[in-house]
Amino acid sequence: MWKDEASNVGNCPAQYRVNGIMDGRSGGYIIQGKRLSNAARARLRDLGEDEEAVWVPDNVIDRNRDLG
């Protein structure tokens, strides 16, 4: 798990690496972030019926560069 570098307790954006199977999928990441407004969601292209978009600070995703 990797949380926002400004996080101190809970309710924070985070990234979780999936080891094993979750919801029928294996491998990959789960992203926890802040819900987007309806106006922001409307600007996204091709967001599927079963998909959700969230916002996370760049430091949460940028951490992936350090893992490789």
C-alpha cells in the first residue's frame, strides 16, 4: 500500500497492490481517491457503466516509477 505523502491517519488517497484475486481479477492495483463531481465525470471519455473515476494526488501514482 502507498498513501499520499501528506497522510497521517485515514480518509486519504491510497494505492493498493493486489496480490491474489479480488473481484475475479488478479494482479494490478486498487486506487482509493476522492469522488469526482458530476461535471468532472461528464468531461471523461468512454467511462463504462461499471467504471468509476477518482482523483488522487500525483505523488500517489508517481510512486510507481520508484518500484520498477
